[in-house]
Amino acid sequence: MECPDLEVLTDDDLARRQRARHELMGPAVRALLELSQRGELTTAHVELSAHTLGVHVRTVWRNLARARLGEPLRRGRGRFEITDDIRTLLAYHRGNVKAVHRELVQDAEKAGATPVSLSTLHRAVKRDLTPGDRAGFKSGIPASRGHDPHLRRPPTARNEEWEGDHKQAPVWVWADGRLVKPWVTWFCDCHTGMIMGWAVTPHFPHRGSILAALRSCILHGDGYGPAGGLPTRIRIDRGKDFLSCAVQDALGAFAVQVDVLPPYTPHLKGSIENLNRAATSMFFSTLPRYTHAQKLDSRRRSGEKDPALTFEGFVELLAQWVKTRNAEHPMAGYGDLTPLQWWNSDPSPLREVSAEDLHAFLLEGDRSTRVINGHGIRFRGRDYMAGWMTGRSGTRVHVRFQPHHLDQIEIFDADNRRHLGTAYLADQASDEQIEQVYQARTERVRRVRRDLRRAETLRRRRFKAHTSAGPAQADTAMTRKEAAEELRTWRSSRADDDLPTDYMPRRITPPGRWAVPGPSAPSEEDT
């Protein structure tokens, strides 16, 4: 004869059932009390409630008797509570409960009272303080905000809201003869999760990076896209490059609303922050020379001696990852559709703009009016030339350019704002000459830094180690002879510096009418 399977309950299941019984006891007793007041209460009612709650029948009768007398069903016990003073102590000790317990024990001993136990204090802290409060006492307000829930924005349409940000790749990349950690500037569509466009710089990003990324976001076709068009609004942080006049003018010209977020509020642009985290875990962590790789010991990390990617290789891999994530990565929050599928399923119309208009607005403009002369156009102390300038000498033009990329500029007619063409730097130095200039600058900085380090070594004074409180004492040991010799050398060097460069001492005997100083008389100390 087979025995039925017995239900195995863990301690957590038992505790959960006990809490449920305590929560349901009140409504059950109030229902029985109402039946008793109407004269309809029977033993069957009490037994049914006891069976449902999983308690003995006598427990229900006792609680019913307390309810008739107006007494609480559970007799409360005085328990230890977290007061404002204890909260202040927790903040003072940076969330260290044991340190707070030591102070409470000292206060209780002075008052002649029984101190609270450490376990009771731990239970009270866990019961009366939220995880956000405990994190705030330990690490501060940003850690406390990490436990706050955030509302989800209502669903919109594609190109309704974009978010943009910079992300420094935690990967060492070989660029221009040195190792750097490149920066990625990108924008994403909040409704579809689509990465609209991006730009990479081997150094800290600037407004030119933002304009280049916006150009790749808006255009589609000819190597851009497949998504594109103008957004309705863009959310950005308070970076100087995002708030520059060039970016504001470029977006304002296309009637794009720019929402500048308050400082230290990354949760208000959660889409781009999620993209930054996804890129770190899915892409950057798989590359060689990842800066957060596993540690082999206290200093070395796994793979830190591996050959680094070239900058060109990093950009190529990033482009492949962006294309794969947009077209092949299903997202659970979007019905397991990829961002590209979600984008194509949205019938919302797109605000498209031509490449010629982007030439006019996604560049920074020069306020002055230039004139085409016999040497081309003079801009920022440089000459720019192009073949289309033939026959246009004396034409008044406006210059627009991409910041930090002045090897070419865009020329517009000053009268009708028509785009005339692109002008290129006339006398551009070769790559070898530019490399020599950079090497000379590096050598000069290295030499100055070496001199400053030597001077700091001479200036530095060391002090003796103390094992008890006392004034600081110099650890420099020097004899009187050494001190006198160093002072004599210093005075002689100052005297030489004060003399004129063309001074020559006299080698002939002075005239007899001159008063020549004789040797000084010996002092008593010398005798």
C-alpha cells in the first residue's frame, strides 16, 4: 500500500503560514463576533474558522472572548524602537551598528539601566529602517537613491524622445602611439531602444563628437541608418559640450526640444544609462585589455599583458556590436522583439532632413564675414583653397566648420546662404612633421617635469615617526660644518648673480690716495 506524498515544509514556509494566521485572525474573529451579536453563532462556525486558520479551536474561543471584552487579540510587548538619537548615532558612525551598540551600553551603564543586546539592536535597525536609510547612513545620498522606485514613462512613438550621453570605454586601445581609453558618444530612441547613431574619439569628447553623432543619427542611407529622422525632444545631462552653443543652435534650428536634466539624476535618463551598462557587460568586457577584468592578486589583472586593439579595430568591432544589438538582440520588455523590428512596426511618420541642410546646421558657424582672395580664404591664421573658388575672388562668404577638425571647412555665400563647397587646408603639414612636433612637445614636458621633481626632492623635509603625541621634529641630521658650507655656497652663488655680466676684477695696484681695506683683526673666539 503506497503512502501519499507528504508535504515538506521549510522554516520559511512555516513562518509565512504563521504570519498569514496572525493577519487573518482579526477578520475571522470580527466575523464570529458579529454572528454572536445576532445570536447566530454556533460551534460549527468556530470549528470552521479554526480549521481554515490552522489553529486549535480553543485559540479561536480565547480570541473571541477578548474581542467581546474589547481587548486586543494579541497582547503587545514593549519592544526596542529606533529613535531619532539612534538614527543620529548611526549616521555619525557611518552605519556601523556595533559602534552604536557600544555607545548605548555605555549610556545604560551610566544610568544604571539594563543595556539592549546587540542582536536586538540589529533586529530593530532592520525592522525600523528602510534599506535606503541604511545605505544612506553608510555611503550617502546617491546610495540611498539607489533603493528608490522610479516611474516608467508612458509609451510614445519612435523619434518622440531621444537620450544622449558620453561613455568612456573601460578598454585600453592603441591610438597614435600610446594607450588610451576611447570615449563613445551616442544617442538612443527611448520608445524602441534603437541605437540611433554614435561617434568615437580617442580622447575626451567635445562638441564636435556630439555633432558627428547627431549627423549619424538623423541621416539614413549611404552607410547610415537604418533608423533616422529628427526627434521631437532630446534629454541630455549638464555637460559643457552638450550645453555648447554649437549643439544648441544645431538642435534649435530643427525645432528639437532639448531637456537639460538636473545634476546627479541619472535615473531621469534611464534608457541611455541602461545602454551604457549593456555595452559594458555585453561588449567592452569581452575585449582584450579590459580594465575591470578579474584580479590575479592585489595589483595584477587577467589579460593586462595581452596585445591591445588598435583604434581602428575598436571602432570596427563597436560598429558590428551596434548593428547586432539593433537587429538581432530580442528585448523582453518589447515582446521579445529586436529594436529594429519594434522600429519597423511603428507606423509613426518620420521627420527627415536632407544632407545639404545638415551641412548648414550640424556645424559650428563663424560670426565674421570672409572674402575669397588670391590665396583662397583666410580663417584662423590659415589659408584654405578649393578648385570651385576659381573666378570667385572678392566674394563675401560665411564659414562653418566641425570643431577640432579644421583640415576642411564648409563655405556659404554671405548674401543668399547658399552652400558653395568645401575648402581644404592649403599648406597642411605632413604626418612626419606633425609627429616630430608632438615628440618635441613631449620631450620638453618630460624635461620640465624632471627638473620640478628634482627641485621638490631638495625642498622636501622628512620628519621623525612618533609613538606618542608631540610636536613634529625634522629628521634631517646635519653637522655645523655641513650647514656652514652649504650657506657659504648659497651666499657666493647669490653674490655672483648680483654682479653684472661684464664685471672684471682689477689686476693693478690702486693709487696711493685710495683707501685699501686691510685684513680684519682676529676676534676673541678665533684666538
